[in-house]
Amino acid sequence: MSAADAVTDSLQHLRDRFIDVRDGKPADYIPQLALANPDAFGLALVSMDGHRYIAGEAEVPFTLQSVSKPFIYALALSLLGLDEVSRWVGAEPSGEAFNAISLEPGTGR
């Protein structure tokens, strides 16, 4: 079996393992999420050299919402470095709603 086939098989195995997990439900307080098909389940992986591996409905478009936050944080780290990002972004939960826009008094973070 080639390495590419092994990766694809691993993704398919993970999909098969978790396809029947039905905990929770799509959020209905965000219109785009309310439209999501809870049966669409896909996995995708892109290697450093650009190879794409998929299993299931990985080609179905979806809205990123808060999934985008770690990627934006990683981009900021790569562009500005940890010290500069840490001046403006904290790592502890604020206690605010996920969609609140606020600054801490004193730090401006």
C-alpha cells in the first residue's frame, strides 16, 4: 500500500469510527449554522507538499465561524511573534460571550 493510500485509509477509518456520533445539534442562533446538514461529515488533510486526502463529504462547503480563530492566531504569531501578539491577545477566557468585542481596562487587550 502506498503512503497516499495509507493516509486516505486512515481518514476513512476515522470517518467510519465517528460517523454515528450524534451528540449535540447544529446551532440555530446563527442563520448559516441552522442551515447545516448534520449528516454531512467529511475529513480533509493537505500535506506540506500540497497533496490532498479526503474522506466522506469533504468537498461540501461549510461556514468556518469560530474554527477560524486558531488559524488567525497562528498567522498573527508567524507575522508578529509571540511577544507582540501577547501584548494584545490574552490566553485566558474572558468570561464574555464568544461574539463579544471588548477590551480589558488597563491592558487594552
